[in-house]
Amino acid sequence: MSTSSEPVKIGIVGLGTVGTGVVRLLIESCDHITRHVGRNLVVERVVVRDESLSRQVTLPKGMVTSDLSQITEDPSITVAALLVGGLEPARSIMIELLERGKDVVTANKALLAEHGPELFALARRKGRSIAFEAAVAGGIPIVATIAQCLSANRIEAVRGILNGTSNFILAHMEEEGASYSESLAMAQKLGFAEADPSMDVDGTDATQKLAILIQLAFGIWIPWREIPRTGIEAIHAVHIARAAEMGYRIRLVASASRAENALTMRLEPMLVRQGSPLAEVRGAFNAVEIKGDAVGRIFFHGQGAGQMPTASAVVADIIDTVVGRAAITFDTTGRMIDTHARSKEPLQSDPMNRHFLHLLVRDKPGVLADITGILGTHGISIASVIQQEPTELGAGVPLVIMTHYARQASLRLAMQEIDSRPTVTAPSTCLSVLDELDAPRHSVRESN
């Protein structure tokens, strides 16, 4: 830790929800932060797109500007927090900050998921660091945990609930018996969902975060669009209810695991056993579960979004950057990601899971035998079958099937054939069942 009494000048780019929280924290917790750093952290300049807009925080006259050069051209500003979303102009701004010799702290997961190797390589060439704790799981300190605290471990698996909006919707559907649309409207009313929630509910947000976790945990750059992804838009209240009757909850789970040099990764709604840590994550919270070869299983739970939880992670990164911890961590992480970004992608296994199938079929003799025959043809054995009474006269008969372990590829082919049958009255639903991290692995390694 530096013993200099000179204050450290900080530049802030973006004064939206997170930027406002960061400025508030740096100002209101100044004495506390100074005790940690040994020097005073001063917000020197704040760059915004429109200076005329009213702000939720009062700043001295002249501090707020729309001119980025007031940060990039000021050699006294050594750390910049990039707190704007999207890809552009965020990418161009980060490049300029790095080129001008600034260490950067960011919460922009989309930017790192899309352009991580390029930006990490530039930072290393310039002798700068990029800190990004707030880009994954908000206030949960998962980046530092993987990069620092678990550095002695070979990470075997990482998985979690990485999007608070989708988790709120699923939990609300379960607790209130509400429909998907009703639960989405409630999430928007409470501020957990944007007016356009598509990136949350279609899994884009969580998949981008998963891509960053894969970089950290396994040292492998995987373009986030290549990670298999399924959102929650097709989940209905009846699926939630049937899963609950069988002792499960439905959660949108991001997961990546490595075995026999094969990496399995995906983002999808899954059945999670009631009472397990991920199943008990409620509301707009996030959670991450990790398995290391030495430490075993560890679990983190907390607020994954929101102004102050995210600001907490940003300011912690600023502190780490000022005292030198971020540079040490980034040197290792940045070198690892930069190297693997150019290497051949690993083999990906076709995972084997138990599956939950929900079908609506005509009430006719032989329908069940036909469906089970199709599953058998594809090598899928059945653990249980529950046939419900039709919900209304003339409607299809609900049929719930739990399978034994089966390859996902085989399930996809079987479900396509089942849905083509005239006796199936609506598109079927197939959800994987999540195993505990210490359960025996059931996967078959195959080349891409």
C-alpha cells in the first residue's frame, strides 16, 4: 500500500444509475475508503453525454463535462471508471482510456463478452489493468474469488443464477401462481425489468456473464453467442406447478464444467431440487456455485444488480486498482485469456441429464405407447409418467414424463418426432434436471 499523502484522482465516464451510485459511495464513504487505501480518492471529472440533464447527485460546478479529453488528456487522473453500457461508444472509449495510460474499471459485461481478448491484450501492451468485478453478478465478489482466492484450484465446474430479472419472474410465478406475463409486468413495475426486457428473459445477459466466468475459471475464450442458450419465455405456470409437485423449482441456470479435457456449457431453464442452494434463490437475487479440486463446493448469494450493490463492486475495484492488487490479478488473468483466445476451442461434450417432459395429448388409446416407443427408439428410458385430468372439456390431456439420464441431442430428436404426431395437441416442453455438483458425472465426450 502506498504511503503517499497525495490524493488519487478518479475519472468517471457515465453518470447513470451505477455511475451515480459510485460517485455517492466515493463521496459519502470517503473516510472509510481512505483508511483502506491510505490515500484519499477524489472524483476529479465526470464525463456525460448531455451536461444539461438533471442529476440525482450534486457535484461541484465544472466537474461534469461532455468532453472525454478532460479525462484522457489529464495525466493526474490515473484511474477511470467506464460506466456506460452497450458496445459502442463503450469500446472506443475504453481503447482511448487505455491508450492514454489509464487503468480502467468497468461494469460493462456485454463489452467484455464481445471484445474481451482485444481489450485485455491492449491493456497488457500498455501496462494497464482492467478490473471488472461489477460485470458479473453485481455485488457478489465472484471475479476476485476465482482470480485470487481460488488460484490454487483447478476449477471443475461453475454455475449459477446470473440474471435477477428472470429469477424474479420465475420465483413470482411459483409463489403467486401468476402467469409469465403477469410476473413480467410486476418485475417492470418494481424496477427489476426494463421496458424492453428481451436481453434478460431470452438469456442474453446471463450468457454474456457466463462467457466471462468461463474465461476466468477455465482460461478459455468462448464467444458468448456460441454458448447454447434458452430463455424463459416459454415457461408457463403449469410447468412451475408440475415441477413443484415433484419436488423441484424451475430456475434459469448458467453452467460450465470441465471433465476429461471437454468443456460443457449452457444457459437454460432447469429443474432444481427444492432445498438445494440454487433452488432457494428468490426474487431478483443472484447466486454462483463453484467446485474446485481442492476447496470442493462453495456458494455465493447476494444482490446481482441495482445501484448500490453494483457501485460497491466498482468502488472495490477502484480501491484494488489504486493499491496495486488489480494489476497483479490482471497480469495473470489477462495473459491467460489473451493466450487461449487464439487457441483451438476445446471439445464440448454432449451432456447427459435427466429430463422433465410436459406434453398435451389427445385422450385416445395407444397415445402413451406411441410416445414411449419414440423415446425408446432414441435410447431414452423413462423413470416415471404422470397423466393429469384434462383441465377443460375437449382440451388435451397433460402428460408429465421424467426420464433417466439421456443425451440432450437424443432428446431433441425424440421431441421433434413426438411433436410431429397428430395426437400431440401443442408444442411439448423439455427441461433438464440439475444434478448436485458432487453427483456422478454422466457425459460422453464427442468432437465438435
